[in-house]
Amino acid sequence: MDIMAHSPAETSAGHRELFDSLVRLHADELKRLAYIYVHDRAECEDIVQEVFISCYKNLGNFRHESEYKTWLIRITINKCKDHHRKWSIRNLVYKPVISLFKAGSSAEEKLIGRHHSMEMIGRISALPAKYKEVLILYYYQDMGVAEIGEVLDMNVSTVKTRLQRGRESLKRSLERSEENGSV
């Protein structure tokens, strides 16, 4: 839809229709992404609300240099970073609230799967931001290296390096916890 070619009433209706569609298509995924960053259900919902407010205000300025999904993920990551800077989340206790992953069919398998998933999220969250971002986008958002580069505005070789170093840091963290018997 070429929004600029329509009357103000048509443009407003077109914006609203596009906005509603973006919310329906991406809200849940953006909440999961924000949760991985902030570990608080209420905060992630607030962040996603801020993302969509920003989206609505800037929809007419969208340059179509990327997909809407990529644009929304970039806004979400920036809002999460802002949240970390504002509230110094590192000083708060990690409180997993929601289950983000599907596990086996039995209650026991689900409990074990949830424990391992939350353990992994906790370990990824403890990594430096430059590694955490690429690991989250690669493994939890199923993005390719090129798409991650686009979202984070970095070249592909940097993404690959950070993925490798992030994996190595995560592996060392898991090995240390196994040695201590805490996995």
C-alpha cells in the first residue's frame, strides 16, 4: 500500500489497518524477545506497548529498507537496552515467570524442559550484551546471520564472530556449573 498516494482519511485508515496487522502478527514474538532481555512479564509487556506506540507514531516514516518484522525487532531491542540503562536490572533478582518453550508431553518432561530452558535463558542473560543479542536472535528468533546483521546494523563477519564467542562463553559457563554440580 502506498500510503502517500491517499487522502488523509484514507491514509489514517491505511495506517490503522497496517498497524493492527503488525500487532496481530508480531506482538507475541516481541513479548518473548523482550522477556528474554528483562525477565519480567509485566516489564516485557510495557516494553512491547512502547514498541507499538513508537511504531504507530513512526509508521508514516517507515522507509521500507527492511521488513516490518526486522524494524519492530530493532525497536524492541533498543527499548530493552533503554530499560536496562534506566532501571539497572542487574541489581534485581532473576525471577522467571513464564514458560517460553515447549517440552515433552508428560508433566515431568515439561517441568524438566522448563527448568533447562529457564537455566539456559539465565545463562544467556548473564553474557555480555554483544553476545547475548546475537544468540537470542539466532536461537530464539530463528534469524539467519545476514538478518541479524541487518537488525543490529553490523556486518555479517561481526555477527559470526560474536555468535562463535557467545557459544564459547555459554559452553564455559555450562561446564563450570557441571563441575560445581549445579546443572
